[in-house]
Amino acid sequence: MGENNKSKLEALTLKDNFMFGAVMCEPENCRPFLEMALGIPIGKLDVSTEKSLVYHPEYKGVRLDVEASDENHTRFNVEMQVIPKPALERRARYYHSQIDMELLARGGGYGSLADTYVIFICDFDPFDCGKYRYTFRNVCLEKQDFILRDGQTTMFLSTCGENSDEVPTELVSFLKFVGLNLQESTKESEDGYVRQLQAAVRRVKASREWEAKFVIFEEMLQEQREAGKMEGRTEGKAEGKAEGKAEDILILLEELPDEVPKNLREYLFAEKDSSVLHRYLKLAASVSSVEEFAQLIQ
């Protein structure tokens, strides 16, 4: 392992996706967290390590999360979120659907679908309401205390909560630990579970096996970044060509006696299909008025 990657691994805290996935791959670390967050007892837990730290083509990149199931076949999906991302709620919906589709593909009817929990641990307040924990289930609008028994629960945990009197003390301790920087996170905690996690973080950093996985993880991230840059350059070239054609069309239209309306200009620059713009260019060269052009492209 190169010194650069070694120093990167040493600098990780639990809030970093790789470290969180590595630590929570151990059932003895994951099960107490789930029980603490959900407030329910969990028996034997199986953490799917092969799904936690791999490249997922369907997500267009590296997806680092923790997937687990208990002896009752309940499914859990946990993901760390360091910065706000758009449509986080709909992302949760997608994760629920992915679990359901996987279960249905194995056979069995809808009645066999397991209960599912999707949990996001956020190093920010996703809803700006000052809560450490936000729990969502489907309820009836006409009867608020009537919960739809579809088996789906979505939870957002925040390191920025202010309602410590409303949630378990151990959950607050865990979330505060998640929010710490490297120096603060290495100080021995008074909380037993946090000390357990601190020891797990040290084991990951000292493990040659996790060093090797981190190298692979960094390589995958680099490939993802390069692919994104290439895609961006390709899209940029295509957009540049489209804008060029739209400008050519406007040059022709501005030679005509009537004025080019603003909405038509916006319409032309919004069109990115080069074949459509090529057809518009031919029309602009053959019409006798802007009005005629506008009617022909409708």
C-alpha cells in the first residue's frame, strides 16, 4: 500500500463511508447500533459484506452501505451521509424498492415480503428541525394514528440534533461521536458502545486486509471520477454544437422582416437534439417569415 493511501486510511473517522462500512461489517458492532436506533430487540444478525463494499453498476458508481438481515428475515440498509444530497427521501424509496424486487425475484408472493428499514446517518440536519432522529412510516391522512402495515420504515439520524431529552442517551453519544473530527474521535469515550467502535476503527486501520480493500476502493473512486469527467466533456461538446446550430438558425431568422420573439429564441437554445436543429436550420433558410418558421416547427 502506498504511503499516500496509508495516510488517507489513517485519517478516516467513522463518518467516512469506507470506515463506517468496514466497522459495521462486524455484526457485534452493527446489531447494537440497530437496536439503539430502532428501539427494537434484534436477534442473530447477518451482515452482507459482499454487498457493502463493492462497485454497483446500477447506481452508476461506488455505493457504500451496510445491508443486513436478522433471524426473522427483516432487512436493514444503513448508509452514511456526510453532505446533503438532492432527493434523499426518494433515494430511500428506491432502496426499499430494490430490497423488495430482490426478494420477489427469489419467488413467493407479496405476503412473503420482509419488513424493511432504510436508515441514513447524516452529519447534518436533513430537515432543519433540530431532531436527532426522524422516523417515517406511511399513515392514513384521514386517521393519523392508523399506520399502513406495509412493513417499510425510513429513518434519518442527525449528528446536529438538539432534543437530547427525547432520544436515548446512548444514541446521542453515538451521533456525537460520528460528528467528531479525527483528533476528537480518538479520545477515549465514557460510553461503552462508542469505545467499542473506537477499538474497531483502530483494528481496521491496522489490518492489512482492510488496507488492500481501501486501495481497491480508492481505485474505483478514481475510475468513477475519470468516467464522470469524460462524460462531462462529451456532454459539453454536444451542448456546444447544439448552441452553435441554434445561433446559426437565429442568424438566418434575423434576416427576415419580422422580429424573432423571445420564447422562440429560448426554445431553440433549449433544443439539444442535433438532428432536430439541423432540420430547423434548413427550414430557416427556406421560409419567408419568422411566423412561418414558428408554425412549421410546431
